[in-house]
Amino acid sequence: MKQFLMLCVLPCAVFFLLAACRGSSTSSGTYLSPEQTAQVLAKAQGGDLHAIKRLISHYEASGDVDGLAGPWRVRARKLGDPSELYHHAAWCFAASREEQDPKVRAQLLEDALASAKRASVVDSSAQLLADQIEMEATRAE
């Protein structure tokens, strides 16, 4: 009975796993072919926020060895993308907790608060982060 189940279940499981893996690389849109990258890059350079976010996802999924996502993250923040603003606020807030220099720490908290407040205009969940940053900044003074 066990052998029968293994002969039926194992091939089905392998088939579904292969189908899932094959579909994830092409249908998810995370990885871009060189041609797609060129097209998305052209749109991103024109200020298309959706294209910028696709580039960020592509570079990060590819390991972002060259740090190519960083400038696009900055551009997305400048365009007001709430997820990038929240990500930046959280990163600055976490970095401020480790920073020993009071001036650098204050600047990190200021940057974190500004990003969190901009994100909270569109995404109300960012307000909690903004409140935490304000409390930390008040304690640091």
C-alpha cells in the first residue's frame, strides 16, 4: 500500500512543484529578461512609479550585488511611494538605536520621522511608526 501511495503521490507532487517553479519565475514579474529590463528602465527613468518598483523588485530578487536598487528606492521615496517611505523610516529608526554619535542619531531620527509622516498620509499603519519615532526622539533630547 505504501509503495502504491508513493508511486501515485510522489509524481503528482513533483509535477505540481515543477509547475509552480516554472510559473513563478515568469509570471510573478519579479525577474525581468534583459529586454524587459530595458523597457522597464526607460519607463522608470521617465518617473513611472510602477516601473521603479518593478526595477527594485528585480534587482533585489537578483541579489542586488551592485546596489542598483538603492537609487531607485530614493526615487520612489521622492515620488511619495508609501512602502518605500515606510521602509526608509524603519531602517533609519533601527539605525538610530545603534548609533553612538548624538548628532548622527538625531539626524537619523529626523529622517525617519519625516519619512514615516509622509507615508502615514497614504498608509495609516505608518502612523504607529511615526508615534514610536517621536517618542524616541523626545527621549533622546
